Amino acid sequence: MSEHANLAAAYIAAWNETDATRRKAMIEKLFAAEVAYRDPVMQGDGHTGIDQLIAGVHERFPGFRFALKGEANGFGDNLRFSWTLGPDGIEAPIEGTDFVTVTGGRMARVTGFLDKVPAQ
């Protein structure tokens, strides 16, 4: 697996981790200390901010899981991958694409786009 694919897989694993202690360790390994995350509905900075975002998703969507959609790709310090979010066994109601800047092998900036969301 390429470095880009490994980073995307670790990112999905961190977002799926429900144990706070394990998740914090994953976040510290995967993300730069000054990481910045932005998408149309939420934002977070630093390891604490990322952890709060993930915890919030688990609270809002209990039982939902993230999965990679297709393959991650990238070049240099740039990474792009798509994902799905939904309960196991049915078509995921939420899909997105994230663009990541990597610094020193860790995610430094994540910009997320929501490709598919349920009607409100």
C-alpha cells in the first residue's frame, strides 16, 4: 500500500474509533499538532479539535461507520480520497471527499467536501 493509501486508511480508522483513549493516540500519530480541519458544517484545530469533531460525529450518528470509497491518490504532500458514512448493510446516506496537505508524514490540513447528504 502506498504512503497516501496508508494515511487515508489510518484517517478512516481514526474516525471510526469509538474508544476515546485509543482514538486520541491515533490522532496524535496521524495528525500534525497544529492540524486544521474545515468542511462546510464543522471545523477543528489541533489534536483536541479533531477529537471533538470525531466524538461529535459518533454522538450525532450512532452506529454509523466511515469507509473509503474507491482508492486514495496523491502526489508530493497532497492527498485526496473519498469516503462514505452510514450504518453497515445499507447504502451510505452520506458521502464526501477530503483533500489533505501532508507535512512530515502527518496530516497538517484537511479540507472536506460533502458530496451526498440526506435531504433535511
